[in-house]
Amino acid sequence: MLTPLDRPVQWTLLGVFALLAAAQIIVWLLRRLRPERDWTEPSSRIATWWIIAAVFALALLFGRGASIALFAFISFLALKEFLSLVPTRRSDRRVLFWAYLAIPVQYWWVYSEWYGMFIIFIPVYVLLFLPLRMLTVGQSEGFLRAAGTLHWGLMTTVFSLSHVAFLLVLRMKSEPEVNYGPGMVVFLVVLTELNDVAQYVWGKAFGRRKVLPAISPGKTWEGWIGGIATTAAVAALLGPWLTPLDHRLALYAGLIIGVAGFVGDVNISALKRDLGIKDSGSMLPGHGGILDRVDSLTYTAPLYFHYMYYLFVWHTHGA
């Protein structure tokens, strides 16, 4: 059963599809004007964006349960991709079952709106349980590396990303009857992806000085600053429309997303460079793998969530 979305959310999603259509037309024109160049990658990238945007919009239309299930599935794919890249001990195969089982449990806390368990389940209980399960295997060689790798993967691909889903059920203390959830999620996801695109475009147009050449040679100071400025400006415009933020607080949220998105991106870049790979996978044509697409979100989601939680839940409650 479809759930009607607020008009600002509808218009924002329509705006995203309009931008994709414009990008499609631009690539089509460039293909005609400059046929000697290979336009396969940008075409594939845009085609994949259409699918991502459509699935995201449909999940929101089908309501809270469908949206939470979508993010749980994304966490599953991201963790599976992570574990396919990072070497694991043969003896830990059975332990991986419990790691995967943490995904539906974590998202159940989201669905049931149990913030207390949501915020400590993976950082505390899973942290304590998985090493215990490893100990029962009876192998000490590589124990620290295996335990640390597995928990880092869960924190990144499940705990961090589940903050996006919890935004759907987050209620403002001052306006508990108003459902800002879909708007807050759209604000976060759209700005996180916009930040990636803006930093890329500004970097290509004006980039000269490398930020972290040993980790991500394509990142420049010009791209980073231009992307953050673009994200903050758009956030200031969209914030009061989609969320309970005013223009000033929305600007701050944009700055958080801009900086955090960059860190999340280079965080996964460092992982890939350590493993000697270019992309984390090939599931998303033109983009790479799931981790390549949600890398920025692993940082922006928890930081933006706790910014909103402090302003409208904890702070209001404390007042």
C-alpha cells in the first residue's frame, strides 16, 4: 500500500529525476558532438543512477517498513562485499553467520523505535559476543586482526548506515505528531550524493593541489572546498523545506555533510588502496560496488543523525 509523501519530498524527488534527465540529454548531445570519445562510463553511471533513484523513491512510497527493509538490504550487500574483499580466517566461517544475523536485529531495533538498543547493540553487545564465538573455535593465530576487521566492517556497513533508517522513525519532542522522517532521509541522501558530485566537478574544473595524494590522488583542495560550499548552500535552501531545520541550522548540517562525506569517501579509498583494488565491486555499472556508492554515507549518516537528535530530541527534552 502506497504512503502519500509530503509535497516538499515529492518535489525534491521530482527534481532529482529532472536532473538525471538533463544529464542524460547532455551526454546524448556530447555523444553526437564528439563521437570520437568514449561516453560509455558516464552513460552507465547515469543509467545506474536512474535505478538507484527509482528504488529509493519507491521504498519511500511504500512506507516506513519498506524503506527500513531497503536500508537493511543495502547493509547486507555492503557487508557481504566487504567480507569478500577482506581476507578472513577459514575457522571464522561460522562466526560470519552471527555477523550477518546482526543486520536484521539492528534494523528491528529501528523498526520498533527502540533507540537505546539501536545505539548500543553493535558497538557493545556484538563487540562482546563475536570474539567470544571466535574463542570457542580454539584458534589464536590472527585473532586480533580477525576480530578487529569483522567489527570494523559491521560498524561501517551496518551500524553507520542504520542511522539513515532511524531517521524515518525519529520524532521531534516539540512536534511528535509531525513525521519529518522521509524529508530528513531525502535531505541526507540527496546532499550526500550531491556533495560527491560537486567535489568531483569542482575538482575536475579547478583542481590543482592534492589533499591526500597517497590515499586518493584525485581529491583536491579546490574540489573539496567547492563541494562543501555547494552542499552547504543547497542545504540552506532545502533544509527548512524538508526538515525542521531553519536556514542557519540547515547550513551547518550542509557543512557537516560536506566534510563528513569527504572523510567517508577517502576512508573507503584507503581500504581499497590497502587491498590493491580500484573498485570494491562491479554490482553498480559506472560506479563500482556497493561500498563505492555508500562510502560517504557511512560518515554523513551518523553525524547528521546525531546533529538532528541533539537539536530536536535530546536538547528539547533536556530543556
